[in-house]
Amino acid sequence: LALAVFMSVAYYLTLKNSMNAVKTYDSTAANVFVGIIIVLCFIAGTCIVVWMGNRINDNGIGNGISMLLFAGILARFPTMMGTLVELTKENPQRYFFESLAVLVIFIAMITFIVFMNNSERRIPIQYAKRVVGRKMYGGQSSYIPVNVNMSGVMPIIFASSILSIPSTINLFVSPAEGSFWKGFLDAFSSGGWIYSIVYFLLIILFDYFYVTIQYNPVEMANNLRQSNGTIPGIRPGKPTSDFIAKILSKITLIGALFLAFIALLPIVFGALTGMHNMQLG
């Protein structure tokens, strides 16, 4: 909700100052009232989208927020195709192969994302045999599935929200040309190398943070001990929790690098080709 309020104010200021899409009245009270209504509409829309995502989760269809984000990407696909066709018609010698590369990368990204989302590291579990009355229970083998991308798209959302702060500040103030603050705000403009480096580091940080608060190796080890389950070759108790923590750390790093690659690919592609208006994800 806090991020929704912040981003709603930022979008309102963008519409008003950069795009001149908000009508200005002579009365200050009227302008304030219009601003409040627009911000509240943005917040309400965010709440509706989150509610829709939760309803998708509750019905077992899939990850609701990810499906809504993917729907937004597909909705931009016809516009992107139209832009590619127009650029190819205007300058076929330059944009033909670049347009073809966009289509190939787009399809490859979808395939790669689906593959990584379905990938998992299976920790083998062996349950001890126990006799209850005349029957014997346990003794079977199982595994704990650990998804490679355990945090979903949340690290990207948090990182992009944090990096939108400088651009939002730039809407409130207008630093003088050549000043320190002007250079500082310009350095965090989308597509810059400083922006890309900080974006990469924030995604890694938020991925580890999200996994840390979602998975507790000590609790997982205690649950295994209570159910008479052990990891082959690992003693119960602290060695088991340390082993699970080591596995989670490695998998989290792979998942974080995967998210960072997906998030930075459009920026790198735009810097190499000059097609900054092509949004691949």
C-alpha cells in the first residue's frame, strides 16, 4: 500500500508536469481536489489488481500477479510489432535484422522464463521405518522441492520502485544545469550504466531478503526430525539446517542472477541497438 501511494503520486506528477495531461484550474482547491482524486484512483486500481492476483492464487490457476504482468506484456506486443514494421519499412537495411532479433529474443525470453520457473532443486529425504501395532510405516524416499526462482518477480518490482525515487524527486525540483544534484539525478535515469549497476545489485539484495523471510532452514530441519525424516548422509539437527541453508543460498544466487538478466536485457538491448522504445519485458 505504501508503494502504491508513492507510485500513484509519482504517476500523477508525471502526467501533470511531463505530459501536460492534467487540466489546470484557476482555483488552487480545485487543482488539489483533482490531484487527490487521480491519486486515489491509481491506488484503487492497484488494490483491484492485487485482489485479482490473490483470487487467481486462491483458485489454484497459478501465480496471479505474474499472470497479470505477463498479460500486460502480451498487450504491448501488437504495438511493438507495429513499431517494428514501421521502422523496417522506413529503413529496411538497418532495422530488418534488428526487428528479427527482437522477435527471436522475445520468444527465447518466454521459453527461458518458463524453463527457469519450472526448474527446482530436489533435496532427497529418507523416512525411518517404525512399527505401529502389527503394521510398519515409513521407510519410503521422498524429496523437498526447492524452486530456482523462489521469489518470483517481487525483487524486480521492489528494485524498480526504489530506483524510481530519483526521477520522482526530479519532478518536484529543477536543479541547475551543471550542478551536483543535476548530475546525480541524471545518473539514475533509466538506461544509464549507473542505473543498470544499482538495478542489478538491488535485485540480488531483494531476492536474498525475500527468500530469507520466506524460508527458515532451522524450522525445516525441525519438521524433518519430527516426521522421522533425514537427508541421506547428513545428521539430524544443526547439520541438516546448515545443509539446507547452503542449498538455499546457492539456489537463491542462481534465481537472483536469472531475474537480473531478464530485467537488464531490455536495457542492454536498447543500448546496443538504439531501439529504446522496444519493451521486451
